[in-house]
Amino acid sequence: MTAVSTPSRIDPPRRILMGPGPSEIPSQILAALAAPTVGHLDPYFLKIMDEMQTMLRSVFMTHNQLTLAVSGTGSAGMETCVVNLIEPGDKMLVCVNGVFGGRMADVAGRVGAEVTTIERPFGEVFSPEEIEAAIKKSRPEVVGIVHAETSTGAWQPIEEISKIVHAHGALLLVDCVTSLGGVPVLIDDWEIDAAYSGTQKCLSCPPGLSPVTFSPRAIDVIDRRKTKVSSWYLDMNLVKNYWGSDRTYHHTAPINMNYALHEALRLALVEGLPARHDRHLRNHLALKAGVKAMGLDYSVKEPHQLPMLNSVTIPAGVDDAAVRKQLLNQFGIEIGGGLGPLKGKTWRIGLMGEASSERNVLLFLAALERCLLDQNFKVSPGAGVAAANGQYRG
Amino acid sequence: MTAVSTPSRIDPPRRILMGPGPSEIPSQILAALAAPTVGHLDPYFLKIMDEMQTMLRSVFMTHNQLTLAVSGTGSAGMETCVVNLIEPGDKMLVCVNGVFGGRMADVAGRVGAEVTTIERPFGEVFSPEEIEAAIKKSRPEVVGIVHAETSTGAWQPIEEISKIVHAHGALLLVDCVTSLGGVPVLIDDWEIDAAYSGTQKCLSCPPGLSPVTFSPRAIDVIDRRKTKVSSWYLDMNLVKNYWGSDRTYHHTAPINMNYALHEALRLALVEGLPARHDRHLRNHLALKAGVKAMGLDYSVKEPHQLPMLNSVTIPAGVDDAAVRKQLLNQFGIEIGGGLGPLKGKTWRIGLMGEASSERNVLLFLAALERCLLDQNFKVSPGAGVAAANGQYRG
């Protein structure tokens, strides 16, 4: 309003994105993002949507018809799943062992769910037994849990829990934001009823869309709702008619973001999911070998360490913010700090999608060594890189 | 899931986007969209967010502190405004003269508003008097109205209505999706309390974000809420802490879409708003001269014809779908069909942002002549182009 000089053009620094997401974006995906925009009802775009649905089913390992990309980020995907499954007064059990479980409980409460939470300290996972006990107590219609807690790096096993949830007649909602594309997410085999993910983690696409999938059981619940979904924008009854054969206009889809996700899914399938998961694991093991050789340790116990999100305990006497700032300013490397009770206590080192590479592991270990030395933390010189190379060479 | 061949890379046809949006995207904006992704808390991105807020205030002609881009399309912006201002049981009056007024009423009802609507036939606008009468009857807390009805091409005057709304102690919520960047939108002068727009209309940015702005009065209402906003994703109490000086993490912003909007706003301000509005008007007048010379007419009466969205009545005997298909397949030109009661009765010809150009007006008139001749509709050869050129030459 007031006369100001017009800002300069976008000219971002070239970062190496090793935080909790966004991750590095392959050039093919940025190129797809910048392809010429077409209309949201253009025959070409409708074909792209069909292909995306097919590819999303492949990546989610599901036959679910209702599988599509919500026009918002992962948190919009979370909200989509919750608000479509929950009616006011419904009971929902949410398993909270990090920020995103807590967020799910908040989202559910806002639309009138009677929310019960069970909690685990940040960095731990839930056992099937404790979830069964909680289900017996609160008798929920929906159980929500996070597969890969981005805030802690904890990897929650899902399969046994799913059996228990279904034995008690509830639906299982799973946050797969950080897991999809990095570790197996078997929607059909594990009988997950609703799941959401994000584009900017192991799919290595810019943030902006959220893949979601709903089982026939979940659709049946949505179809039998007595109340309208609280959100018009995220109402699957409306959205599915645009993605389905009706092609009824709902909202203007984010065309170019869908181009980018299309290319991201394509690249994931060209690599092959097993190969992609192996790559995430291999780089995680090398990073871990290096980190341990430098005298640091993971804040999540084995076997629950996520390969794509490595939570490392910050050693006593080392300044969290100073190290992250040095990594960013001197080496252009972004890593994440801790969230909630882990703030100042852990670093979150992402090896997601394109960022999960030998190159990044070696550079990061070399750069971290420098930062730790500058903090007067005693590191055996070269030990991190040597251990990682040893791990790679097998 | 089943073995399918991987789709080809994104390779869209090159369209001339003269529909109701998305509009054509300048190459500088596509380039910004594809700039290297950085993290959502990267110092560079925080600077970009600050610059965007400043530029959004300039484009909205407001000093409103709470002015930012919601991480969803225009409909998410609508939902943001409604769900933040409305608590269950609040009374809202919605003025419905097209699809988007109807949508606003739907959104408000879902979050528990007691919604009253007043209606006008598609293509007409509301008078201050009828709105005052409706306000006196229903005593609403919020009045919602559409500045530029994308579904009809009607241009609703706002200023007088705003005075009436405020005289009765209500807040004014205005849909500026299609107007912003194409005709004056004077948030402060007109005392609009909440407004939302889209990126893919007269700002000529791909779809995916929604600029919103809230007046101090509106913020006061939000601050005094007794209930949580129904949507976590769109809760301004949370979102504003990320866009504000706190920088509290809320959700991962769509980084690259924000780059694109940054460049779109920059280009709009470099052109200058008055020049940009003049350009939209000039091309509208030329198009109208051409369309009339071909024997067609507008379905909205003067002076309520939107310059950026020209609703033209389809002449008797001319096949709506066939003409639009021919325009698309033979000339790569997208225009929109009618919505709701105007389906099959009007064409919606967009001259939005970059698409508002002499080149597009002349090409469209020439191509439409061809289509009409192929439909055996009697057109005086060359009359449309001649009239448009005459209009341009003054």
C-alpha cells in the first residue's frame, strides 16, 4: 500500500535439504512443475489425473478406488482423512508419541470427535497390547496412529495393530507422510482404512499436495454419514466426483503441482519401490555408522529408527543452533532441530527421496565433523566418513 | 499395484487459456515456480514470505497486518474466511447470484452458521436496498458477497453495500477470486473485513494458493471466539504465527507455489495496478466490440460486465460443446462453458492477467468466426476482427 521498492526476483540459495522435509527435488520434477499450465478440465489434465491415481495406487500398494492427491499439504491430508471419517460424537482413539499424533487429536476434536489419546514419550513406539487395552476402554470408531513420526524419527509397526483395531470393529487411520516412498507402506496387506502422505518427503516433490487413500470400509462409513463433512474443500463426496469418471468441477486443481507429483511418482516407480526402500536403508546405515563413529548416538532405539529421518542426540556442551547455522551458512546443508520436548536435544537428519544419497551422507559427516570440532567437541578426525565408507563397502 | 506400464513424462499441449481460470502464465512465473526448493524455515524463504505479505497488501490496497497466502486454492481461501469468522449459531447472510455465492452458503452451513440467503438470477447483481432489507430481517453477524462472479461474469459494486453492512454492525466478507489484479479491489477504502482471492485468475499464477486479508475488526472477532476454528489447517490463529514474527512452525508451506506467487505479485506491481486494470478494460472493450459485430451479445447487462470474464450468450442453433471443442482442438484455445442454469447457454471468455492481450482478442475473434461459420451461423466475414481493431485504434 505504502510506496515500497518492488522486491527482487526469486533467486534461492542452493540448499542440500537434509531436514525433515522438504527434501531435495530432482531436476526432472522441477521441469515438470514448470510445464505449460492447462485448464483443470482439459482432456490432457484429466489423463494426467487418471495416471496419477494409477501410480498413487502402486506406491500405496493398494487397489483402493478412492486414491488421489488432496490440494493441500500433508496436514490438509490429515484433516481430509479425519473430517471425512468422523461425525460429531464419534469416538476416536489417537496414539500420540510425537507432534503429529498430537495434531491428529487436535484436528479430530475440532470436528466434534470424542477424542481419547494414549501417549508414549517422544521417540518411542506403541505395542499392540497397549493399543488393545486402550481400545477396550474407549471403544472408538476410528483409531489414528503415525507410521513415521517426523518429529521424532520413530518407526511404528502397523500390521499387528491393524488386526487388533479391526477385531474391535474400528477403522484404522495411518499418517504415512514421511514413510511413503522411503519404507514399505502396504495399505492393502495391512488393511489400512485411510492414509495420507505428503509430497515433500520421500517422494521428493515440492510441498503442496497430499496423497490420500480410503478403503472400501472407509468409503462405506463416509457414504453412511448423517451429517455433512465439516469442510467443503476436503469433502471426499465432492472431490471424488472430480477425480472419478463424472469429472464434476469441484475446485480448480493445482495443475502444476499435480504435474510435479506425476513426475515424482513416475520416477519412484521407474526406480522401483524395493530398490528405493533399499537405497533409503543403505544410506541410513552408513549415516548411522558415521554418526556413531563420531561418538554420537540416535535418540530412537533400534529397531524403530526410521531410515529417512535420523534423530541424533546432541552431545552435551554442543550448541544446537550454532551447529545448524554453520551447516546452513558454510555448507548450505539444512537439517532439522528437535520439536516439542526434543527441542535443543536432537537433530533430525533427513535422508528422504533424492536426498538419500551416498554423496549427501559423506558430505554431511564431513561437515558435521568440522562443526563439532569448532564446538570443541572431541571427534576422532575422519572417523565418521571412514565408518560410512566402510559400511558402504560392506 | 497391478503391473502397469509407467506413464510418459509431463508434456502438456500449449493452450491459450481464455476460460474462467487458470489463465496464461508468464514464463517468468513458471521459472520462479521451478527455482530450487528451500526449507519452510530457511532464512531465504522467511524473507520471501515477508515480501509477499508486503506485495499482497499493495495489491489488496490495504494496511491489514493479517494478509497472507493460504496453502490451498481459492475455495480454501473462501473456507478460511468463513470458518475463522463464524462460530456455531452465528448468523450469516449470503448473497447468491451464481455458483460461488452458493458455495459460500454451503461452507458456512457446514460449520454451524445459521445461513440466510438472498438470491438474484445468475448474471445479475444486488442492489444496496435489497441487501439492507435482508439484513434488517435476518440480523447477521457476517454478510458474504461475491465481487466478481466467475460463474456468470457479473461485477458486483461493493462500496455502498459495505456501508450498509457496517451500519448494521455486521462484518463484510467478499469473494475477490476473479477480481484481484484485474479491476480495483480497495480493501481499506471499501472497509472490507475479510477477502480471499485465487492465484490463477488475474494474477496469472498457477492455481494452488489463495491470498486472504482480514481487517482489525475481523481479527477482533477471531480473537474473541469461544470455540476453536473447525479447521486446524486453516486456523488463522495458528497460521498467522508462522507468517508473523514468531515463525512458529504450522504446516510445511508450498515453497515453490509461493515462489510463483511472489513473482506474479512482483510483475503485477511492476506493471502498476492502474495500468493493469486499464489493460483488462481495453481488451474487454475490444472483445465486446468484436463479439457484437458478429451478432452475439453479452448475457450480463452493462455496467456490470466483468472485463476479465466475458459471458456471451450462445446463439440459437449453435452447438456449445462443438464450438468449444473446435476452439480447443483446432486452435488450442480454452474457453469456459456456462455453469448451473447457464449451462449450454453462455460461453465464459476469460481475459485474465497475461491472457488479457490484443493478440488473444484478435485470435479468439478470428477463430470464433471460423467455428460459427462451421456451425452455419451467419457471420459477416471479418466483422469481429475489424470491430476489435477499430476499438483498439480508438
